[in-house]
Amino acid sequence: MNDAYVRRETCRLCGGAALATVMELTPTPPANAFVTAEATTSPQATYPLDLNLCEGCGHVQLGVVVDPAVLFRDYVYVSGTSPTFVRHFERYAAALADRAGGLSEKLAIDIGSNDGTLLGFFQEQGARALGIDPAVEIAKAANAAGRETLAGFFTPDLARSIAAERGRAAVITANNVYAHADDLSAFTHGVRDLLADDGMFVFEVSYLADVIEKSLFDTIYHEHLSYHAVAPLTRFFGAHGLTLFHVERIDTHGGSLRCFVQHADGPYSTDPSVAAAVAREDAAGLQRAATFLAFAARVGGIKADLTRTLRSLKSSGARIAGYGAPAKATTLMYHFGFGTDVLDFIVDDSPLKQGLFSPGLHVPVLPSDQIAARGIDTVVILAWNFADAIKERLAAFREAGGTVLVPLPEVTLS
């Protein structure tokens, strides 16, 4: 037994014990556990990566929970390095301000605020913005940039403390965070206690419907404990004195869900988007084990196609680099079985990752100018959700005869 993780025996939404394993991915290290050159001499611990379906409420979740301190204390992902996400958060803050009737002088809290990109846009809307994030160094940098951030995990005790000192929040956001919490009931109690009577809790998560429809298996990694769908969430919030009143499908991370939640007696009417999403999920079979068996089979087909393509390129003498070192690349590379035997290196635009080595497989991460400097022939876009933007950056490379491979949602070579 590895004391850095525990097995989850009950559903984190309904508490039921009827959990069925519906997919087994290759065990990996934590997806963002990049290491220095010195550390590459030692193997990194890997943890099981199995997907469970609750036969009671239909919630999909990981079978093991890795110690959050292992996952988040020394985090290397920052949202501000992606122009796409900067624009996304700017539009997001404006949309929430519009729905809330303005945010001037109102308290807006972002849980898992990272480098404070969204906080900055809340500030531009006139809000009293506050972030909460456990990544100590990233929180320190956010504070230095004028985006007030508390370094720590969000808990009910912290929520009550903030409410007592600053009042309750008009808006609470948690973007790509609500899937990270093991104790979702405690997290949600904290949100409920901190949320103003007329406030709204808004969160974005990778959407299970998109994961299945587009075969986005690499969005499954240890940080993402839950794979959310609207039907289980509607019942969950109802049991906690809250109402899911609006949902939107958005295109981040290959397909995400934005959920709007209020107190059960809150001011917003529940609109048709919720019932429509539940109907789509039922039609797609998101609460049936057979759906996930078919999903696993499709992933196996993509693996065979990618492996065949990469082997053909390597046998022809191609030098291959990856583009982007997102968390999803760890799952993809481990489950599809390639590392330094295929990739000469990976490039990434984040200075926090450059000079480090990828989790477990220890592929070096370099700046993007090394594609030209080192004579690369083919680039595999590991950050496939930014494929269009990356292809634009690689225009000169492609004009000079270089090829680009996108592994998901299907293997394409151009």
C-alpha cells in the first residue's frame, strides 16, 4: 500500500458504495509532477488510474485519491501563459458581471485562483476580488501582482472566516477545481456558507459528455477526481440546499461545462438548459457501464492508429518533438506507451516547465525555438485543445516541409 494515495470506497456525490470499475488506464505519476535533471536518476511513483461509475446516482469518479499535497503544493501550471485562456477569463468575468447586475464593490471569490488571471478581470469589473489557491509559490506571485490570494485549500472553516471578516460573496467561482475535491460535500457546504443570499456559485469542469463523445481519455488524471454530468449534480445540489439553475457547454479543454448554482430560494429561475442537458445525457447513456466499455474500445483504436503512425515516422528517420506539456500529456503518453523513444523533447511556453523533465517518462521540456534549432521534422501537438493556435505558430515550420500530428480526438497528420 502506497501511503500517498487511498482507495475511494464510496461515491463522493451520493455516498453510495455501489461503485463499478468501467475503465482501467495505465498507472501514472501525478500529471504535473515535472522534475529537475538531477531527479531523473530516480523513478517516480505511479498511482492507479481507474474510472468508477456509481450505480446509484450515475456519478463517474476515480477509484483512488492521491494526497492533495503531492498534487498541488508545487504546482507548475499557470493559466496566464495561455492567450486563449486569458481571453476566456476576460469574457467570463464580463458575463458574470452582467448576470449579477454589476460587480462594483461586491465580493468576488475565485477558488483555485492560480496566478490570478480571473481575479484581475474581476478587479477590472470593480469587484473586491479574492483568490484561494494551495500552490504557495504561485499564490505568492499573484499577491505580488496585486491580485490578493490566500495560500491554502478551500475548507468550510476558511469559508466561515472569510464571511465573518469580509461579508458573503456575490460571486464564487471554481474553474477546473470542482472536479479536484475529494470531499465535495464539505467543499459545497463551504460555498453555501460563503455565498450571499442572492449570489451565484459558478464553476467550470471538463464535461463527461465531451470526454465520451470525443474520446478525450487523456483528461482523466489524478487531479480530476470527478467527471461531472448535469443529472448527478442536479440531485447533489438539491440535497445540499442549493439549485443548479443554468448550464452552458463551452469549448475549453476540448469540451467543458459551466454550471450556475444558487441557494434553493435564490432569485434566479431554473431555465430549460438544465433539463435539456439531462435529456442529452440520458440519450448518450452516460449512466450505463456499456457506454464506458465502448469508450475504452475506441481509445484502443486510437492508440493503434497513433502507434502505427509514430512507428512509421521513426522508421523513416524523422526527428519528433511534442508541443505543449499539459497535464493531459502524462495520461496520453503513458497509456499510449511512448516517451523518449519517440519524442526528442517537448516544447512549452511556460517558463515554469522549461528546463524540467516530464513526469515519469522524463522527456526534456524546452522553449519553442528549439523546434527549428534542433532540426525537428514532425511535431506532435500534445496540447491538442490548442491545436489551431499552435498550427498558426508553426506556419513557417510547415511551409519548410515540417509535419504536424494531432493525436485527439482522432489522429491527423498534416
